[in-house]
Amino acid sequence: GKKAGTLHDDDQTHEMPSLVQMGKDDLTADEQEAGHRPHHCTDTLCLAIFLAALVALGGVINYSQKNGDLRRLYHGFDFYGDLCGVDATVEAKPYLYWCPVPTSASVGADRGAPIFAASGA
């Protein structure tokens, strides 16, 4: 029977080389005839770049947790920079509200000057 980790080429048994060290002599006759090339690792540079990007992302997250206020991502803030329901001046007003545009020609909200509201109504 066939042993694990071996290649069969007709009646010959060959030990399988590691992919990093595989050369033309390690291909079977059928593989050579079919034009196969020896296997080698091709994405080591991409892997190194990806791992470096993960380390950099971890550094950015660590820096932002230590030096920033992550509540600014999920709490609204007004044009003074006060966080809804967080800062002392607006602690009782957890909702952000955009006033309607004062002109009748346009429909929508005045996105330039949000204010706080005590309730959602």
C-alpha cells in the first residue's frame, strides 16, 4: 500500500519534500510531462504586509482607547462639541435633533446646527 507522505511514480516510491525545498527532480514523470513547475511559497511578502497592517491597526486602536473618547462614535454631538447625554451641560438630553430648514423652498434638516432633545418626540 501507499505510505502517508510519499509519492508513487509507477513502481517507485519517493519521500515528499517540503514545499519550500521542492525542485524539478521532485516532480513525478507525469507532472514533468504535463509541464508542471515545482511548488514554492508565493505569498510570504503579502503575509508579512498583512501582519504588519494588523499590528499597525492594533496600535491605532490602542492609541485611540488611551487618548480618545470612543463614545463620540455612538453618541451624537452638537455644534459646540458636547456629547448627548454625557457632558454635564446636556446630561439630561440624550437625543440629537436636527431642526427643519427654515426656508420653504428646501425640504430637509439643518445638518449644520444639531441640538439636543430630552425625549425622542
